[in-house]
Amino acid sequence: MRPWITVCSILITLAFSGLAQAQAILSPPFGLKWGEAPEKFFKWAEAQKLDVTIEYPSDKPGERYITISNRGNTLPKHQATSLEAHFRKGRLYEVSLHYQLESQSYEVARSQFFQAKRDLTAKHGQFKLTHKKRDVLPNDFTINEQSYHIEPVAGLFLMLSYSEIRDNLRNSQRATFSVIYHNDNIITN
């Protein structure tokens, strides 16, 4: 009977160490850690003189969404225009970096999106196409959307999302993209 207990203990230890290793491989950006409290965000935003928006969704008790931005400019030492963090019961489970400069051409945004995809693919492995859609609306607008994701272990994933809108009548375009780090394992524990 004792050998089975030892074998089960070893298997459980290996399973948890594999989960911890995968979570370390897919750590959130800016030196953040899964499950940490939001105080680090507030200190960083205050030190950098950034705007902070806190949202308490009424339909999701225990949730807190914090967005840090630089009034339409990029974040210090980064190309993202905002950083959004989701907390449940005070524990970090999602971080999104948003890239959406008003002054930036859609060609530059599209190029940055595919460069981010190449960089993250080299670091984390091949992404899977999750969504791709192109709509031509009757008012002469064209909307292109695509997203990719990678999930090294169940519940831990990284997603890239791109949207582009073109006004064909006025010959103008705008594109935005986001990089989203998400850890469901924090939510379910």
C-alpha cells in the first residue's frame, strides 16, 4: 500500500511543478506575477505620473479592473498605450497591453502587430488562428479582425487580437491591437 502512496505523491508533485513551470514560462509583462495584489500597479502609475482608472463591475462581485494610461501617449519605455489588469478577490489573473495611438497609421499598427506575433512566437511557440473575419458594410466601411492564441497548459494562455477599420469613401484607416495574458488557474483556485 505504501508504494502507491509514494507513486501518487510523486505524480502530484510532478503535475504541480509542470503547472508552475508553464505559468513561469508565460508570465505577465512588466515584471508582474500571477496572483499578486494591485498595489504594485498603483505605485508604478504614481511614480510615472500616469492616469489610473478603476472599474468595479456590478455584475461581477470581487472583480476589479485597473487601467493605466498616459493620456493618449505610449507608456514609459514601452510602445503600448495602456495596460489593463483584471483582479479577482485581489489576485491578478489577466493583463492586457493595448496599442492604439490616434496619430499612428494603420500600416504601422499592422506592422507592429505582426512583429509582436513573430517575437512572441519565437519566445512561446506557434500561435493558433482563433478568429478571422472581414466585413464590408453597406456604408462603405471595411472591418478586418483576427486573433491568435497559445495555451501551454489548460487555463493559461496568451492571445493577440487585431482590428482594423477602413473608411473606403474617405480613404482613411485605423487599426488597434492588444496582447492579452490570462491565467484561469488563479480564478479557479
